[in-house]
Amino acid sequence: MTTKLNGLHPILIAEDDEDDYLLTIEALKEAGVDTQIKWVKDGEELMNYLEPLGASKKKAHAELPSLILLDLNMPRKDGREVLDEIKKNETLRKIPVIVLTTSKADTDISHAYDLGVNSYIQKPVRFNEFVEVVKVLSNYWFNIVKLPD
């Protein structure tokens, strides 16, 4: 099954580890997700990409990502700080943010939800399990739920 995201904007992946990024890209392909991917390597780069969009509602409507896959542990500005900034911004907070991380710490999970994350997913170790998680994730966010325009 291909999930063709016609009319939707790119998926934004915030991940400092290139191998994890490439694994995520491969899992998205295996899951049949057909859309543009934008990659940022740390929290500062993510916010530098998003902040101009959050400042202009007209521009944001045309260019906001449809989904953010966010790693928690990144250099310069971590995922927790970024999540807090995104969810405090009137325009950006509508973007679904999915934490995709290796951390299974209860404090990380609880804190992410306190900050407004939409979903928290621990990355499976095995690739085939990761592909299954990405299939479910893409089906849910792009075929089942109704996202704001």
C-alpha cells in the first residue's frame, strides 16, 4: 500500500544521527509513504527552519510540514526544548509532533506529553519492526485522522 500524500507538505525529520535518519527514510519507503522529506540535524536547525513559518500565517499555510518526527537527544538544542517552543507558537503548535527515540525512560515519556507531543514512539531495534511501526504511524496520521488546514 502506498500512502501518497498529495497536497500535503513534507515530513520533517529532526535527527542528529545520519544512520538513524537513513533508517527512517528506508522505513518510510518500505511503508509506502510517498512524500518529500526534509531533514534537520539538531534543534537549532529545526527552529531556524520553522520560526519564519510560524511568524507568518500566510507563508506558514503554504510551507509548514505535515508531520515532525523528533528525536529527543540532539546537540545544540534538544528535542524537549524544541517541542516546548513549537507547542507555545500559535501557528506551529498545530503540526503533529511524534517523538521517535531510543529512550524508554518514564521521565522522558511523561515530560514529552507534558510539553504537548502528539505521540511518543520508542524506535524498535529490528528493521522489520521499525517498518511496521512506520506503516501504522503513516496510516494513522495520513489516512485516519483529520488534520487542520
